[in-house]
Amino acid sequence: MGTLFVIGRPLVTETLLATMEALAAEEEIHVVFVQGGVVNASDESLLGRMSFTDSLSCLDADSEGVERVDYLGWLNLIEVCEKIVSWT
């Protein structure tokens, strides 16, 4: 079990990254970029800094190095995570 972070906007501060990294020491961290947050998936530097995550996904969007998931894929992530954090 782990935590799913649903990111729906560009990350411009360190707050969320620091939180995710701290939690990664104790549990699995999964990230799905949605809507306005999909722009994060094209930032190679940001993705490199998120290497501690167990999975990085985009909802219905293509981005190199990030898995594309559809609605069912998103539901699967929700099922395997006991907590969900929305950053929108």
C-alpha cells in the first residue's frame, strides 16, 4: 500500500516534492499527472528529482519517460493506494 499523488497543476515550489520524498522512506509513492499538471511530465529535471517514486503516470497524455494511463489505469492506482493526495 502507498500514497497516490494526483498532480493537476505545474509544480513551482519544493513543498510537494519534499513531502513525497519524506513519505517515500516509509511507503510506496505513486504519481499521476492530470489536466494542467501534465506539463510536469515534460520537465526532465523534475522527473529526475522524482526518481524516488514507485510510478509516474499521465492520465490520457503522452510524455516520454512517463507511463500513459487511461481511466481504468487510474482506477488501478487508486485501488493499490490507501491514501490519495490531490495537488490541484
